[in-house]
Amino acid sequence: METTKTIQELLAGPKAALYAYTPMCGTCQVAGKMLDVVEAMNIDVPLRRINLNYHEDIAHLFAIESVPCLLLFSNGKLIKKIYAFQSVPYIYEEIRSVI
């Protein structure tokens, strides 16, 4: 499980992706498996996962409206929120757009 400190370290980098989920969310489980495939494709963007049940502060900080949510950052600034995990190629391209 990620801690607030490791999330801050992640965001300090030039590019990052943060996947927000809750364990009881069925859609989150499917999205998580899609992200497993994307990660196996060597996306060259650090990706971390965060259980929002333990990090409500992060949900408020980034105004996360629902889960699953993929937050994409460039130079520590939030540039995109993705709520609809349409397909593996779609997620891959969205993450690659951060580079």
C-alpha cells in the first residue's frame, strides 16, 4: 500500500500516473487488471496504486469524483483524470501522452 510520502516522491518526478481505487469496486478490479497489462508493456511512466479508503486526503486534494480513477501528472502538475477505462490500448496511449 502506498503512503502519502511515497505519493509525494512519485509526484516530484517529471512524469507519473496514480491509480485510485477501492477494493470492493468491481470496475476497479477490472481496471486494475488492464493496468497490469499496460505496465507489462514498459510504459516508461512510474505508476502507483492507492486505496482511497485509506487516503481520503488524496481524494479531496485531487477532487476525485469516483473510482476507478487514473491521475496523470507532468512535472508534479495534474494534467488529466481518466474515469472510463475503455480498453488497454486507450489507457496505454493516454499514459504515453504524458511523456
